[in-house]
Amino acid sequence: MSFSGDETLRARLLELTEEHRDLDEAISALIDAQAKDQLKIARLKKRKLSLKDHIHRIEIQLTPDIIA
């Protein structure tokens, strides 16, 4: 089975969105547990932000250009 460019981007977008949500849950769990590993929390937050940026770039690629 061959995917078109848009289908590939949508599949990647879904993967990144799920990973972003999982990181959000992991960060919340560490904070709720009052984990002392602030470095780990900071790294997870940085990865989450990076994913958000990547998700945004893919969404822009999937949005059709509208000429006014």
C-alpha cells in the first residue's frame, strides 16, 4: 500500500499528537508525585514544546493555500 504525501503527513501528525499527549500525562504525573527530578521534567517539557512546533509545521503543510 502506498501513501500519498498528505496521507503520510496526516499519519505522522497523528503519531506526534499522541506522543505530545503522552508527554503531557507523564509531566503531570511527575509533578503530582512531587518528583525531585526537575531536570527530567524540564527535558520532557522541552521535548513537548519541540513536538508542538513540529505538529504546527505539519498542519501548515496540510492547510491549502487560498489566494484571495
